[in-house]
Amino acid sequence: MNLFRVTAISLLFLLSGQLAAQIDQNQEGAWYMYMWSHENTDTGFGVQGDIQHRNWKPAQDLEQLLIRGGLTWRPQDSAVKYTLGYAHITSGAFGPSNDKSEENRIYQEALVNQRMGNKWLLTHRFRLEQRWVDGQDFRSRLRYFLALNYPFNKDSLEQGAWYLSLYNELFVNLNRDIGNNREVDYFDRNRTYAALGYSVLDNLRLQFGYMWQESKNFGKGQYQLNLIHSF
């Protein structure tokens, strides 16, 4: 009986390792995004949100569907915008499996815009998340996002501007214990991104780029198509 148990446990660990390795790190995925925002300049209040559809492959195999929205506030004569929001995330397993998990998330963030020199546009974003993930205990996460936009032919991201967009975002888990004797590392993931953008209108921009995402378990590249709309 002891030999049977040892054999079964060994096979279970072997199978688990094989399943984790099924993610093809050499296969590029895709990430389609629509980001929108509206701000009342008189009151400083506004709304913002985004819809993101991520695939393990360019056109199929759902990785995540994220729907997010929040209320924003920018104090008078301030470069900081604050947000309180909610997100719902559906995550799919890699490969032919139809397994999915759901996550509900509340977040708070502070976003700061700066100009460096005549053209460099710098953005800092600090985000705190409270997460309820299927099959896990409550957990929280901290994110820091640093972005640089550089318009080639204009002094700002106004209509007709071609621009370079770069960013890096670090994710840090604030809770290691996720239940049932399972733990995660403090380091959750890091994303690095580069894109070429075009301002179709003063309030409508299109970006096409490439993002590399690195976690403890895998690293994977994804092409991104992003529509950014303010109104």
C-alpha cells in the first residue's frame, strides 16, 4: 500500500509538471484592447474603463476576458487623477481545455502625468487591487506602471501625431497564502511593452505593439492592438 501511494503521488507531481509545461512560450499570443475615459473639467469627476480580450494564440484559445470600469476624480490644478473601480475577469486554460475561472476585483489607483523636455510624456500609475478568485482565498496585489510616449512629428499626442509608446509594469502580491496550503510568491509578474501609435483624432488613438510578460511559471510574448478613446 505504501508503495502504491508513493507511486500515485509521484505520477501526480509528474502530470502536474507536464500540464504546467503545456504553455507554449515560443508561440505568440494576442491582446486586443479598448480603453475609454471621460472627465468633467468643471467638477474634476469622470469615468474610465477598458475591455481586454487576450488569447494564447493570435485569433483563438481564450487566455482572459477583462471588463473594468471606475469613477475618477482629479483635484483642481492637480496632475494626479484618482480612481475607484471594479473589474470582472474570465480566465481560460491553455490548449483545448474549456476550463475557465472567474475573478472579481476592486481597485484603487493614482495616475500622474508629467512632461520631460519638449516631447517626452511620462506617466506613473500606482494601483492597489483586492481580488476574489475562484478556488482561492481573498488576496491583494500592488502594481506600479511607468510609461513613456514620444510623438515624432508633433509636440503632443494631438491629431495626426505618430508616436512611440513604451511601458513597464511590475505586479507584487501582498498575500502569499491563497488557501488549501497553497502559496504564491511576492513577485507576481512583470510586463514590458513597445508600440507604434497614431492619433486619429485629438481624442482617439490607435496603437500596435508587442508585450513580453514574465512570471515565475512562464514567459510569453503577445501582440497588442489598442484603441484609446476619450470623450
